[in-house]
Amino acid sequence: MSRSRPPARSAGRGLRPRVPRGLRVRLVVAFLLAAAFGALLTAGLTFQRARAAILDRAEESAVTALRTQLDSLAPEVTLPPTTEDLRGLTRQLDQAGGARAWHSSASYRGGEPVSASPGAPPVPEELRETVRDGGQAVHQRTEHDGRPWLALGMPVAYSDRPGNTDTSTATLTATTGTGSEALSGLTVYAVFPLDEDQADIDALVTAAQAGAVPALALALVPALFAARSVLRPVRRLRHGAERIAAGELATRLDAEGRDELADLTRAFNTMAETLERDAAELRRLEAGARRFAADVAHELRTPLAAMAAVTEVLDEDAASGVLPADTEDAVRLISEEVRTLARMVEDLMEVSRFDAKAAPVHREDVDLCTLVTKTLQLRGWAHDERVRADLPEPAPVRVDPRRIDVVLGNLVANALHHGRPPVTVAVRTRDDRVRVTVTDRGPGIPDDALPHVFDRFYKADAARPRSGGSGLGLAIAHENAALHGGTLTAANHPDGGAVFTLTLPSAASSPGTR
């Protein structure tokens, strides 16, 4: 069974013409289009004026030549003329036409024109009516057999006394067109070709077409120059913006001239100056805030150490049962709060070291699985049913064991506190990366909280600000992962619960590996 093949897709279907997007190209194209439009408009107006001048000259010379010949030949015509008289007059006019080579005809009192050239183009009827009604010389351009022709109509008047129709006392002459002559009823027509004049007009068109391409080529030079002069400050502004984006806020540009681009350059300099001033102020405020946090944490360490020592003594008394029940509860509450405050102070000190880029990293070649096991043992989770370890094979890494221990401890503690057991810690090696995942079975992380879980002092449940932690544990874990060239991400498991993934370079690709 044959299968019908789908119609071939047109190669050009769905394709749009590519429009030049570069500012230089668009400026040059716009300049050339303006130049071409100006040249075309100028050429068109010049052609119209030249064409009108050529045709007007041909008409004037033809009317003058015909009037001259009629002034010479008309006096010999007797009125009323016979057909042979009219044919003889037209024959003499054709012979006297010379270079014009016109074909003449004559009529008397509105009769049909009589011609000595049977093959001559017919005289337009509207021209005959205009001559008959106006009594003046009239000319009209027409076309016959694809050739341009000029038709003339000229009435003959008495030259001695207006109104005198006595042929014995009056002579005939071509009318001057003033309307004051007494018409004799004799009208002479002449039709001659405008081939030479049309050739002159065609030569004008050819010359205009031949000059268009060089004109556009010459216009390309000022177009490129204009585009360069416009794009130079734009290019400087682009480079300046790139330097500003790279952090070089001291960048300034030379503003030359008083045009719009110069105003834009000055506005750019003002913007850069404002950015530099604001950035300096922000750095000063940030440095002050960091210094303040570090100083506060440092100053709190000594009294907290004394308070911790006192609370240890009180804890011993509370454990021995020598204190009243109410006092014992108060002592335990104070001891817990002192330990929480001490941890917060240590976290603040660690954060200040991160901000100051002064956090030391002492790398060692260790097995990440062994490091996970020690972390669980130190915190009493090794034999806790709530925590499971999935460590199938050794995973060598080059890290600072103390800092990675902090990361793992914070992740497991966070999973136990905010999720539900069992919490699974799994180590996997893939290519040149080692991944540690900490997964719980809790409700997971709200979608609106996912982007902020590693922010400092962020707590997903704003209604419970006292959550037993400082809000810095995950932030410190994220910073420690970055110190080792790794990453720490948070997500929700498809089956429920949160998944934190610590990714570290393997020992072969870790920084500082020999």
C-alpha cells in the first residue's frame, strides 16, 4: 500500500527578510534614500521643465514657419477657392516645409480639409472645431501609429480692410490671433512629426538614468562620513556604559560640541558621578555595618564566656537537686538561652569573616564518607534511628574538615528540626564531583521560601520568630560550600520532604590539589 507524502514545505515559508539592524547600516541607508529621493525629485522637475521647453520651442517655430509660408502663398489664392486651388496651396506648403516635413491641408468655410498628401495623419476633429469657433491659430499634440505629431490649425484673414470681402481690393494673410481680423473662411492645417524633439527628450531621460548611479556612489562617501560622525560619540557612550557595568565607576567621557549627543554625554557623566557617589556611600555604610556586627560579637564573647561558666555551675546545682523546683526551671531556661546567644555570637563572628574575605580554609585530603560518619558520631546521631547514612563507597575530597563538618551538622539539624524523620544522608560520586544529599520526610519548603532559604536571618514561618535558631546556619553552610568551590542547593522531593544537596569537587579536581 502506497503512502501519500506530505507536501514539500516551501523553502521560503515562514522566513522574513533580514533587515539590517546596525545603526551604521541604517544611517547610511537612510542617507542614500534621502539622496536618491532628492536626486529623483530634482531630475523629475528638471525633466518636466526641459521637456516643456523643447515642445514649446517646436510649437513656436512651427507656427512661425507656417505663418511665414501662408503670408507668402495666401495672396495668390482666389476666393472662393476651388478644390484644385486648395490642393495647389497645400502642395506648395508641403514643398516649402523643408526640415519640418509637414503634411498640410486646407478647407473653406468648414468644409472637409483637402490635402496633397493622401497618407498624411488626419487632422483631429477637436482641433478643427477649436479653430472654427475661436478664429485663431491653434496647435495640438497627438499620436499616430506610435509616433508623436504636432497638428496646427491657422485661419486666413483679409489683410487690407476688415470686413472687406472683395477679392479685387483685399489680399489674404495668416491671422495674427488678435481676433480683430476679418476672416476669409479659408483655414490651413499642418501636421508634422516630433521625432527629433522626442529624441531630445529621450536623451534627457537616458542622461538622467546614467547619472543616477554615479550620484548615489558619490552620496555614499558623505553618508559614511555622517554615520561615522554620529556613531563616534555613540560608540564612546557604549564603551563607557560597559566600563560602568564592569565596576569602573570613575569613568567619564569628553563632551564635545553642543548637539544632542553632547548633551547625552554630559548626562552620562552626571549619572556616572551619581553612581560613584552612591556606591561609595553604600560601601561606607556596609563596611560600618560589618564592623559594627563584628565589634558587637567580639565584645559579647567575654561576658558570654563568664555567663556560660556561671550557668555551668548552676546546671550542676540544678542537677544535684539542691535548688527549689522553680529556681531549677529558671536556671535551665537561662542556661539554654545563654548557649543559644553564644552560638549566635559565634555565627556572627563567622559571618563577619566571610564578609571581610578573611575566612581561613585549611584543606586536607579526606574521605567524605568518613567525614559524614564522624559528624553524626560527634552529635550523637550515629545510633539515632531518626538519621540514616547511605555511604556505599569512598569519596575522596580535598576540603577543610572543620568547615564541611559545620555544613553537614547544620543540614542534618535543620532537617530534624523543620522536617520529619527519618533523615537520610547519602554520598554519591559522579564524574569529578561528589554530592551529599540530606533528605527528610517533612512537608517540604514552601515555594515562596525556596529562593530565600540561604538568606541571613530568614525564617520561613514569620509567625514563629523564636524557632530555636539564629537564622544563620544555612547561610553559613552556603558560604562554606562556596569557599570550597562547591554549591549548596535546596529543593523539594517529588515524594515529599526537603532535599539539600552539597556538591564538592573531587580530590583530583579540588583547588590546591597536588
